[in-house]
Amino acid sequence: MYFRTEDLAVGYHKKALIHDINIAIEKGKILTLIGPNGSGKSTILKTVIKQLPKIRGKIYIDGVDLDEMTNHQLAQQVAVVLTDRIRTELMTCGEVVATGRYPYTNRLGKLTRRDHEIVQESLRRVHGEELEDQDFSAISDGQRQRIMLARAICQQPQMIILDEPTAFLDIRHKIELLDILREMAQEKGITVIMSLHEIDLATKISDYVCCVKGEVISKCGPPDEIFDDQTINSLYEVSHGSYNMLMGSVELTKPEGSPKVFVVAGDGSGIPCYRALQKKEIPFATGLLYENDVDYQVAKELSDRVVSTPAFAPVEEERLRQGESLIREASLVIDAGAWEERGNAYNRQLLRVAREADIPVIRDYPAWLKDGQHSIEAAAKAAERR
Amino acid sequence: MKRDRVKTVFRYECIIVALFLLFFVLVIVNINSGTVSIPAKEIIRIILLRIRDESVESNIIWKIRLPRILLAAILGGALSVSGFLLQTFFRNPIAGPFVLGISSGAKMAVGFVMIIALQYWKSVPSSVMVAAAFVGSLLVMGMVLLFSQRIGSMSMLLVIGIMVSYICSAITDFFITFAKETDVANLTSWSMGSFSGASWSNVKFSAVLCLFGLVAAFLLSKPIGAYQLGEGYAQSMGINIKAFRVALILLSSLLSACVTAFAGPISFVGIAVPHITKMLMKTSKPAWIIPVSYLCGSVFCLFCDLISRTAFAPTEMAIGTVTSIFGAPVVIWLMIKRKKNA
């Protein structure tokens, strides 16, 4: 174990906020703390880098007790990227990165040729070579975060600690930043501990995830072991909307009420239609979905009436009946994937039922939408009036 | 890349050489100007041959002009470095010993000591003056620090500094009310700020203190550079923040106390000069800025002292008047520039 805590308690003013923190990770792994705002992620990170005195317990880095390390020794082991907004004056990005050499330079901080090479290399790592001579105060948030990461890399640490490194970044820069971290962990064996807001990204980048909520760490381990939809929904107290673990996606609150619209879907065709209905708060039923279908994952977050059937098995007769009865109750049927022309016999059966019951059917939803004259809201209203 | 660095250093060296040239020019002009005009040839003869024959010319040069010039140079630099340290410490571009009330604190303490001590002694030894000013500076610094921890906003810090300096002035006035008339004259002329009281012992004493301060600040330039990124990052690079902060406070107080004790409170040098220096050098690297702003401060004060002596000769203006006229516009310009950037 490269990094380990033992019954660690952290907090402010000698009062423990979170206690019994027992984390252990090997070298070159990425650990992410997730949890709602104000849950104490930053408090833990600040304690680990000695910016807050710990309340109780022990922290070991590479087998050495943190209490026995001098600031200087710690600086050669651990580099940080903080949330502090820094204001520099007349400092180029290159100079900001070069401050990472601090623990290695002489009394006056003179940079040797080797130091300059390391600065260059660190800039290359974050694809920031072209920023070197630019004024740090004049670059964008995304660039700034990359430069701060280069600064941390420049410190040649065994471990990098980042507090919400992706805050303020757009999606492209988030991905870029996390990719760099992954690379550093993989190639250089740098251990990474960070806090993230984005659960979806956290589960994808991390080797270990710790959920911080309340007074203890509620769960800690490899993401696929500890996570299910319930864990996350309860961690963030999501009561409206939902988080789908398998898809790594967040869905907004499902529309309430008895379904007026039935979506005949499958094979991913339903998702755009579901989202459109959700946006207009039109409750819907859908079917007939195999449970390994992507449509099924989104549908169950957005609707209470999903007619589904286990995959790799013949469709149960009962499910088909259920679908037929739901479709008869609907005032509008949407054929999301042109099922009338395609294979699936069950969906064709459902559409036939709709036609027999004289329910309006929007055929081939994507094509219907494409001509730009239709809106799902108007169609649903018109159908209801009928 | 490497050639760029060589070029930058060359630029720095050029600026330093230019400042030194300016410095010598100002020293010469300063020696050469005054109510009693002495021919240049005579001046060179007196200085180079070290003639101290109690003639009027020799006395003027050796006892009045030279110590005054040296004192202005030494203290001007000290003020600038003190200002730079305070700006770094408070992360506030217009922090300085005068704005934060540190000069007023020193003035209060010196005023107190002057009035009390003059009842027992004929004159106050300079070491006592410096010690009093130092204590006064630290007192105010402590107060400002105490408040600044609770507020943490840039503009409020300045408001506090100004309020504290009002309080100190009020207390100083209170002393003056109960002082003897002769002492008051002394105190008032001192509190206007002037290099006119310079003596060789003052020069020596302040030279030792300021040299110490300058060297110490220079040796701290590495952590100061790291501190520019903020406390969190500085600590992560291995700096002992508490010790560093104490060192910074003591140094800047010592430097500004030294100035206040010998020349009274002088405004705007501490704010203006570090910024002028940064602008000239186009960098904020402390290892360069600290020594160069010392030099720049010396030049600035020599220039201001020259004007204070000659502009309305034979009447002499207070040095603070002149430094304000040249320094305050710099501060205004700074505010405008910051607004533009933000």
C-alpha cells in the first residue's frame, strides 16, 4: 500500500467532522472522493496534505508516518492542485510551472538546465507548450487548470492530490484533464487522490471510489463493486430525477401521471423520444423492450410503465398482453423506430393493436420529426382532444 | 527558449546599469545644488581629497549634504522593499507601510518616546528612536493582522489600515497637546518627514539595519516567489508558512520603522516604487525585484529630496509632499490598470 489512513478523523477547530476514515491504495492507482457539496471531501484532502491539522488517527505515505515527515520531504512526495483561485502578476505560465521545482532548487531558487528541461517536459505532458510564454493571468480556466497540473507534475511527486480539478471546466477540458491523470498513473506510477463532482466521470476514471457523506465514509472500493443506482441516488439524496449506473447518465425527474402516450421502441430508438416527452412533462408508457436494450435503461428511469421482457428468451405471452392493454389506454402511439417496416414481430403486433383500436400512430418518429413541422407536445394534445 | 532567457537577463542588467547611472547623476546633482552654491571643481576636490578643514564649503558637503544624500538613498530603498514585502504578504497591490498605518504607529511610538525622554535627556539616541518606531510598527501590524484575518477582503484591509492610522495620529496629537512647546516644534518638523536631520551616526546606524533587512529579504526571495501563488501552494512546496509570515512581518516592520525613526513618515514610496520596478523589469520575480526596487527607491527618494530642497529654495518642502505628488498618480494608475484587467 502506497497510501494508507488509519482511523483518521478530520475536521475543523478540533471537532471531528468525519471520522474512522480507513483508506488504502496501491502505487499508481486513482482514488476519487465523491459526495455532495459540503460533505467534507476537501477537508479530507487538506488534512492529507497537512494544510489542516488532523483530529485523530494516522496517515502513512509510502510507509512513513506523515507526522514524521518534514514539509520539505512531503513536498518531494506529494504535489497538489487546489481550488484556490490564484492571482499572479507578470508571471508567465512557464514561470508558474517552474515553481514546482521549489523543493529541488538551491537557497535562491535558481533553476538549473535540468530544471528547465523538466518544466518543458511537464508542459508537454499537459499539451501546454504553446502557453509557456503567455501571462498566466490572461489564459482561460481550462488552460489554467492544465498549467496547474503541469506545475504539480513538475514537482516530480509520487502522488498528486487534486481538489475538484474539473470544476469550472467544460466537458472537453474535463476529459482532457482526466486523460492526463490516467496517463500519469499508468505510465509514471503516480498515485492520484482527488475529489470530483461528476459521478459519471468518477466511476470511469477511478480505481477506487470513496463516498463521503455524513460522519463516515459510507462506501469505499472499486466503482463497479460498490455502486448501484441506489447507492448514488441515496448518496446525493437524489429524489427527483435519477442516476443510472450502468449508463453513467443522469436523468431528470420522470413525468407524473397516467401515461397518455405509448412509445413502441427498442434498439436505442426510444431514447430521443423519451427525452422529448420528459422535457414536455408528458407521462408515457413504452414497450416492448428486452432488458438488455439501452432503451430499457433510460425508460425505467423516466417511466413507471415499461413493458419489458428478459433478453435471450422468448417473449412471455403475459408481457405482450400487458403491452396491448397499455396501448389501448393511450391516446397517441409513437413508432420510434419504424417498427412497422422492420423485423421485430412483437412491436409489429403492438402497432397492429393500435391501428385496430383506431388510435393515431406517428409512424417513423425520426423522419416525422425531421421535416420540422411537428412537435410532440402538439401531437399529444391533439390526440387527447380527439 | 534558452536564448530568450539570456536576452531577459541582459535586459535586467541593462535596467540595473541605467538605474545606477541615474543614481550617480542624482548624487552629483544633489551635492551640487543648495542654497550655498559651490563650484563643481571645489566639490570634487573636497570629496576626493577628503578635505575636512572646517571651511564653510567642506562643512556643508561633509556635514550636511553628503549624509543627507546617503540617508535618502538608504531609507528610500528600505521603504520600497518594505512595501514590496507587505504587498506580497497581504496580496494587495497597494499595501505599504503608510497605507496600512504602520508608519503612523511608528510615529506615535516615536512621538511618545520623544516627549517623555526629552524631559530626562537632552537628546534621544537613535537606537532608542528606532526601537520605539519598531515597537510602534509591530503594534499596528499586529492590529491590522488581527482584523485582516477576520475580513480577508482587499478593500477592507485598506480601510482598517487607514482607520488605525487615524487612531495613531489622534494619540500622537494627544501627546502633543500635553507637550512643551519646544518639543512640539521638534516633533512637528520630524513628523512632516524630512531627510534634513541627517548625521553620520544616523547614516551608519540606518545603513547597518537596512543592509541587514535587504540581505534578509533577498535570502527570502525563494519562499516569497512561492508565496505569490498563494498560501496553499506555498505550503505544499514545503514552506513553513507560520515562520515565513513572522519573518516577513518582522522584516517589513524593521525596514519601515528604521525609515520612520530617522526621516519621519514618508508616504507612497512603499507603494509606488515596487510597481514601477515590476513594470520596468516586466517580471515579479522577487530575486530580481527586491534588490532592484531598493535601488529604484533610492533613486526615487534622491530625486524627491532634490525637488524638496530646490523647488522653492530657500524654503524646503516636506519630503512627504513631494513623494505624494509623484507617488499618488502611480497608485491611481494602478487602480485603473487593475480595473481594465478584471
